[in-house]
Amino acid sequence: DAGITQSPRHKVTETGTPVTLRCHQTENHRYMYWYRQDPGHGLRLIHYSYGVKDTDKGEVSDGYSVSRSKTEDFLLTLESATSSQTSVYFCAISGGRYDNEQFFGPGTRLTVL
Amino acid sequence: AQRVTQPEKLLSVFKGAPVELKCNYSYSGSPELFWYVQYSRQRLQLLLRHISRESIKGFTADLNKGETSFHLKKPFAQEEDSAMYYCALSSTGNQFYFGTGTSLTVIP
């Protein structure tokens, strides 16, 4: 597996609380992505980053923000968690030898009560 | 607009039978297409990319630009092939678009 870790791996929180998920890579890849995976919807892009401090919105960005202050870390924040944000969140990276091949992290299972 | 369509959410085949997972795409440029696989409780991993023209774990996929398809095929399904399969398209700027996935079950 490519050097991608996500923390926490599991989290249960209550509606209205802020939540931050962390993605950490050791591959020095330029691009980083946050997806959510939901039954019937597959993988949907939340936000992505094409460099330090360079980020852009994906398909389902409402209610989420991101930050990338250094190459190896990409943070996803749910500003005020809602039950509709209960999902499995995957981080991915690309920009290595095969420039547009993505490598995925192990996922974070988030439950918002 | 870019779009990837996987018409089958669920697909069941018997062990030893041929399997085909369908993928259609819409893209205005020259796409790069991939198949990713997610085994139970594991992370997504790349199975195939169209430019490499490889056969991985017995799977092949051919890009048909006329039909805008990139179907995944295997002549003889194995139980270990049971997994979720995602078709994906890469556009300029390293943006990726995924289909909704097909859950394949191989029946012993």
C-alpha cells in the first residue's frame, strides 16, 4: 500500500459538533483528495488539493472545508456535523510515477448521531 | 460534462462463469479510464488502467471510443473476485470521476 494513513479510523459524534479528519501521506504526491462513499452513490469527491494551500471544491462540498498547509497533510473539517454526513470517508493521492493513478487511504467511518 | 455510468449495482455469477461489468462514460476529450476494486474491509486499489492494456487477475478491459465504453471482463469468475468494482475516468488536472460501483458476488 502507498504510504497513506487516515485518522481517526472510526468516529462517533453528535449533530452540531465540528469534526476534523486527517489524511497523511509519505509519498510526496502533489494531489490529494477527499471522497465520501455511500451505498447507491459510489465515491463522490468532496474537495481536492493540487498543492500546498491550493484547494478546490468537488461535487459534494457543502458543509465541508479543507486545509493543506504542508504537502503531507490534508485535513477535512465538518464545520457542524449533520446526520447526512454519516459516511465512510476516503483520502486519495496522485501525482507520482503514473501521474494520474490514485492511491487510497484505509478510510474513516464517521457516524453522526 | 464528465460522467461515468455503471448500470448494474449488483451482479451475481456462478464460479467458473464469464463475468462482464459494464461501464460507459461521457467526456469531451481523450479520457483515461481505470477500474478500481474494493475487497471487503479493504481500501480501494487499482485493478486496470486502459493505457497499459494489461490483464490483471484474469481481468481485461477494452476502451471502445465509438461506444464510449470500458467494460471489465473475465472469462472464468472465481470466488475471490467477489468485491465492489468502480469504473473511473481521469480528466485534465488530475480530476477523477467515479461511477456508482458494481457489487460482484461469485456464487460457489
